Amino acid sequence: MNISTLSLNSFMIAGYECADHINRSGERINLQSITQHDVRVREDYLDLQGLGIKTVREGICWSFVETKPFVFDFSRLDSFFKASEELGIQIIWDLCHFGYPDDLTPTHPQFVKRFCALCEAFLNYHKNHCNKPPWIVPINEISFLSWHSGDVRGTVPFAVNSGADIKYHLCKAAIQGIKIIKEIAPNSIVLLVEPLIKIHKEYRSLSIEEVEKKNDGQFEAMEIILGMRHPELSGNAELVDMLGFNYYYNNQWNEMNETIDWLRDAQRMTPLNVLLQEVFYKYRKPIILTETGHFGPHRDLWMRQITEQCLLTLKAGVDLKGVCIYPVIDRPDWDDLSSYCNCGIWDLDNEFNRIVFNSYYSQVRESGKIFQNELFTID
């Protein structure tokens, strides 16, 4: 295994839902607030102690911290920094997790300047509240966000046939923002986070070349920022320290957009460890499984499978730094805030009490022990 100087406080990571975009009904959401994580952060971090988790993913909620153009108030994050320092929790921060201020879209003439101002303001705030290197995801899942907002009208600007243009501008903002981050905090660790998918050819509707082109599209944003595409945007591999990949039960489908059932039809799928090996040996940077999880009663089975696949990944020599359970606290559906997903280690009752899903909790704890033993053996 390639051991680098980049390290997390724990291999297992807890991800807290932090989307703050405008949904299909035109409502501004803030899932940190809806789940009360923003006011119960210390309590939530304490709950992680039984799992041995000391690293988390959080979001700053850009649409809430920029109170007016180029004016920022990060005081809502004070409790996060206080709890992390007290309890020894390391935070990976998403600067943009699908949401922007009301007056912005990615193609707005001021978008890049505003995002760079956000990066500068947050890094200076981070300096004043934490003496450890900042871990930063500039813009989460550019590929998904550009499709969701530019092709299927999922959020602003509620467009179709515009995904490629939105992706280009999000990458432009990310590149310039990372340069600001590295200038202010040269010791910062920058992660690019994208979905990891696999489209399979099972019918005659598309050629093998067409299917491979679709698969290749998932890496376009990452490769733009790494400087492998669109050199006019001045991307560079040196800007990026680690790569993050999000993988869920529905991340593999065929060219007819039919999801392959991971429980019944696993033989039709490409094993996760193979997908992770492919991206690691293609880009030669440390990687994290930055999101994974499941819904309903099969959460523990999903985690068991993820653990097995990540063990195979580690044994293949991949520099896999961690696995993030996302989300650890249940969340509502973006477009129907009255409907909860039953996807957390802790589900929520009507008073937002955290109700542990025992089989999932036990499996996550067991997985953490398995990874710890494996990493000790590798070291």
C-alpha cells in the first residue's frame, strides 16, 4: 500500500447532510437545520464515540453564510469548530454543496469572483478557529450538480440541455477557488468529489463506443480541474491532493437507464473494488469513498458488502484513505420535506430525536474494527 503523509483521524468517516439548494418546488432547503444538526452538533459528535469515528464531512452552506454579495458571516459554524476541538473531531468542509446565494447561478458573470471571495473568507475564518490544516471540498459533485441543474431542472437555473455549459463554469470557479485556498493555506488538503458510476451495455440500442463515452463523462469535471481537459481554464494536478468518489446502491445501470439490483443481480455489476482500482491507477492520487449508504432494512447488508469491497481494494495496493457513511443522520427527501428516507445510522422521530438503527450501527462499528486491523497489518 502506498502510505502518504495525508491522513485522516479515522478511516471511518461520518457524513452529515448539508445540501442548501433550491428544490424543484422553489423552496430553499437547509438540511443541516432541518435535521437540527447545526444546533445539536456536539451531541451528534458525542454519538460517534461508540463507533470510533473521529472524522466527519460537513458543509458551510454558502447560501446562508454570504449575507449579501461579498459579505460573509460564518458565526453559524462556531459551534462546529468548538465541538470538533473539544472532542478531537476532524472536519472535511464542503464549500458548495449544491446551493448558491439567491442571486447566483454558475453561469452568472460574478459567479467565479463570488466563489473565490467565499474561499478566501472561509480560509481566513478557518485560520482563526483551527490550527490544523484545512480539508476542503470546493464544489461537491460537479458532474451531478451540472446534470441536476442543467439537464433535468432539479435546481437553479432549472434548465435543460445546459449541463455541459454549467459544468464548464463550475470547474472554472473550482480551479480559481482552489488557487486562492492554496495561496492562503499552502498546507490545505483539497479533495475533488464526484459520483462513481458504471453504465453497462446490455441491449443493442447503443454501441460499445457510445456506452464507454457515457462512462467517460463522469470523469470530465475531475479531469478539467486536474488540467487534462480544457487547458484554457488552467487546471493543474498539483492543485488537488486527494480524490473522493461517492457510490450508492443505484450507481450502476444499463444503457436503458434501468438500475441493476445489487442484491439480486450482483453478477451483472462491476465490483466496487475494480472501479476503485481503475480510478486510483488512472489518476495516481490517494482516494476516499466519500459517500456511501443505503435506505430501509438493508443498510447493514450494504455496509457489509462495502467493507468487503474496500478490503479487496486495500489489498490490491490502492491508497484508500477512508470510507464515509452518508448520511449518518436520516434526512428528508429534497423535494418532499415531509418524507424521510430512513437512511441513517440514526433515524429521526417527530421530535428529531436520534433513534439508532441497531443492525446498521453494529455493522459500522464492526467495519471500523475490520479496517483498523487491516490497516495495521498493511503498515
